[in-house]
Amino acid sequence: MKLIFPILFLLNLIFSSDQIPAPDQDHPMLIKGGTIHTVSHGTLENADILFDNGKIISVGHELTVPAETEMIDAAGKHVFPGLISAGSTLGLQEIGAVRATRDYAEVGDVNPNVRANVSYNPDSELIPISRSNGILLALSVPRSGRISGTSSLMMLDGWTWEDATLKHPIGLHLFWPSMDQPKKKRGKKKKEHDKKDSRLKAIQKVDDLFQEARAYLKLKENNSSSYKHDLRLDGMLPVIKGDIPVFIHANEVRQIEAAVYWADRQNLAMVLVGGKDSWRVTQLLKERDTPVIYTQTHSTPMRRFEQYDQAFITPFQLYKAGVQFCISNSESSFQTPHIRNLPYHAAKAASYGLPLEEALRSITLSTAEILGVADQAGSLEVGKDATFFIADGDILDVRTEVLIAFIQGKKIDLNDRHKMLYTKYQKKYRQKDLFKVTD
């Protein structure tokens, strides 16, 4: 036990980022002559963006600028709103194989009181790696048990978790139980009955918790003498009151249907997360106005008879059916180090039918709308946060490099461990004169 704290301290030193968070913007800045991808109002060629105090002041041509404005020449470059990852454990884990660096799971099956942002580590090495590819906002999601807690939308820069929190809470996360039906086998009737019972019991347990939370709210509002503070039930209240939605993680069609009907019966706002089989129930999702955070673009077919490219074309099918959706990286904790690849999930969907402008929207404004921050992020509009980046090409193209990034007007350090290692090994081969390395 005496060794635990020294080990944790050492791990924190080893795996912490050495990038210094940016200071607040203290003078107006102008991005001049770039191709501005506003997302909400099309693409503006050879246009400018003026921003100050962390907010966009104007977007367009021939802008009037204050005398003390700093100008950044973006001629030949592209300006995009910051990309938003809609589901990961970024900031809640560092190395999946090292238990001491995993802080996304709490003991127990029901933890609605868990808050993601208070566990967020702003010194994670994974943060600068992610923002180097344009991901400037990320939804950090706790993952454990049936109800894992509330997620937080984090800005990928800041000294503390308080600095980095853009909005909390975003939603309460519920992992829907498996609805698989066991195959009938002779002599296995009892086992089949037990498995069916386990599904019903899991759903009943969730029902009971929400019923208990509603009763708790009534006692609290009426100042009843029977009221006793309960941290766990307090975590349920924002959902019960309708302040935030419940994010239900489900992929198989029976899970999705059961979850949608359950949320409707409970009169809860719902967001579907995962949605691998969402293409099968587009009419239901459209009728119930259920948004989808689709996390399965880079996945294999679920069934033998499905087409190999079903996961790739699902976003287009959702778009065609009029279902509100956004694209996110895989929500698996194993994929957290790779959320920098978020734009390529959208690019894959674009290569299988989704219009290019919708692909970009699916990782910017559509995500902001579903997460309830469209008034701050997701597009380049007057009054919104100056959270955007400048790149040398289309961000959906794997060859594109992000050159400059801003979060709420703060110019972000885009160095990261990958770039450091790249520079290091360039020097190695130069020193050994093995072959010529071009910059």
C-alpha cells in the first residue's frame, strides 16, 4: 500500500504532456484570405475571420478591423470549425493496459452520480495528439456498469479540468442490456428461461431506479420530512427534469427498438449511441425524433448475410431517411488513443454516398446540435466561440496537416509526442548518414 502513491506520482510524470496551455486572447486577430468552411452557410473563398475575446466578431470579405489587430495570412489554406469527438474516454485514461491510468470506471452497476469532468486529466499525452488533427472538443464518457454516470464536453486545452470544461452535464449514459435470445437446444429450457429472465430483470432494475428517482424528486421539491439526501439519486434528477437527455448505448436492432420504446414510455429525451443496426429502424428513429451518435463506421459486418460495406453506408442511409445523426470515433476505451482519426470516419462515410458537406457537418455542427452546444461550437458564425483551425487542405483527406488551431481564441500549441518522435528519428538517420531525409 505504501508504494501506491509513489507509483501513481511517477506515472503522472512519465505520461503527462509537456505542452503549456495557451493564455486567454488579449487582442483581436484576423485570419485573412483563406477558404472558410463555415459549415452552416457554405464555403467562402478568399474570405476573412475576425475574432476577439474568444468570440468570432465577423466572417466575410473586406472586414473592418481595429488598428491593433494581428493578421494571420491564410491564403491557399482552409479554415474549419474545431472537430468534435462525441464519445471517448479521452482524459479519463492514458494506457489501457495500465490500471493506474484508467479512471473511466467506478465500482458498481449503477453510478448516475459519477461526473466525467472531475476525473479529466488535462496533462494527458493523448490530448495534444488528438488536437493535432483538428479535434478541439471531446465528449468524455464514464464507462462502467448499467448506468455509468454523466458525460462532459471538454475543450482540449487548459490547466485544470475546470478550465477545460465547456459544458457539464451533457447526458446520463445507460448501457442497454443485451437482447440476444439463446438458441433452443434439447434439455436447455431452464437455461433459456434464466437468460430471458436476466434481460427482464436488467430492464426492470433500470425502471425501478427511475421510479425511485421520481419519488425522490417529489420529496425534495415538497421539503418532505421523509427526504434524505442521496448522491446517487441526485445524479438522476437532471434527466428526470428533462434538463439533459439519456444517452443509451445500443447496437443490435432489438436493443435499439427496446431502448426507444422504453425512453418513450418513460417520457425521456433519448440519444442513441453506437447504432450499428440503426439502418434497420430509420423510420422508428425518425418518428420518435431520436438522434444517433454513430460510432461504427470502421467496423465489420454484424451478420454473415450483411454486405461488407454496411457500416460504411449506414450514415448515408440515416441522412437519406432524415434521421438526425453525427459520426464519432469508436466509443471503445481501446480506441481512445486513436480519436485523432475522427475525420477519416466521416471520410469513409463520404466515400460511400454521404455528401461531402454532410460528412464535414457530421463531425462538427451536427455533433454540436446533438450535444446541445450549437450556440457555441460546430460552425464559423458571428457570436460563436473562436474554436477553429487552419489546415493546408481538406481535413477529410488523410494527407492534410493542421497548421494552426484556436480554442476560444487561444492559440494552441500543436506539438505532440508523435511529432517529437518523428523529429528525433529524422536526426538519428541523419547522424548515422544512412540515407537522406527530406523535411
